[in-house]
Amino acid sequence: MKDNHFFAMMARMKYINRWGLMRNTFNGNICEHSLEVAMIAHALGVINNVFFGGHINAERLALMGMYHDSTEISTGDMPTPIKYYSPQIRDAYKDVEVIAKEQLLSGLPEAMREVYSSILADTEQEKELWRYVKAADKISAYIKCIEEQHMGNRDFEKAGESIRQIIDDMHMPEADYFMVNFLPAYMLTLDDSR
């Protein structure tokens, strides 16, 4: 049984909290975040196909979003200011993520590993699809900032500004469409949105 630990490890995503350096009005974990990223990544693919004449596999984007932070089961959620503080730290963290990915894959039967390998981390073969997942990840982070600020938590103001700038700098029509058409609803109360 020890060799088949992949899905039991995935179930541990709910124990890894995000935004560890920030004062949070509510804690979020990578399991919740990954579901949100999967939904947004899927939406970005659908937006591409419906409004921009693309042929993106939106279902694949959802799957990639679902697993995009799974290596954090082993590494924890490294705060962005630390992860990108220097090229040495960034490169070392990438090496750690590769090891974490291999540990997770070792929990699957050999015949299943290839299927999961490409959805656990960025691959050159699916570079364009990973761009959508990264955009969805940033949009999810921006939504967290909006929600925290809506609760009166000013700790997320600067993070929200910098994340919004990153999204704008991506120059992705699909992300821009999401931000213009779907993001305003996140600022409404439940009663307002009905």
C-alpha cells in the first residue's frame, strides 16, 4: 500500500494554508485555491474558444489547474516575496519542486505516472496551456485580495495592486475579458448578486 500513496497525498492539500505572511480574515488552503484556479482556467479556455476563435482544450486547463500547486503538499506554500527574492532562491525552489513532483509520482503505479507527470508541473510541450493556468492562478490571488479588502483588511491592498499589474502585463485578451465581465460580481454581496 505504501507505493500507492498519490491520492492520499492529494487529500492533504486541504492542510496547506496560503498567504502565510499576511493577516487573513479567513484562511484559505491550496485545495480550495486549486479548485478556483481550475474553474477560472477552464473559463479562460472557454472565453478563448467562444469569443476569440480559439481551439483551446478547456477541460485540460481545468485538470492542470486542479493539480497546479500539488507539489506544495511537500514544500508548503512558499510566500511569493521569498520565492522570488533572488535568482538563487527561485532556482533552488524550482529544484525542490522537481523533487516533490517525483515523490508524488512515485505514489502511482508505473503505468499511470506518465499521465500525471505533465499535470503536476509546467512542461515545455504545454507551455501555452500553462500560460492560461498561470493567469488563472493570478486572478484567483487577486480575488483573494478583493475579498480580504472587502472585509476591511488593508493588508491586501499592495498585494492586490501588484497582482492586478501582473495580470494586466500578461496582455491576455481572455484574462482581460474575465476581469472586465466576471470580476465585478466578486465585489457584490450575496443579496446584490441575485
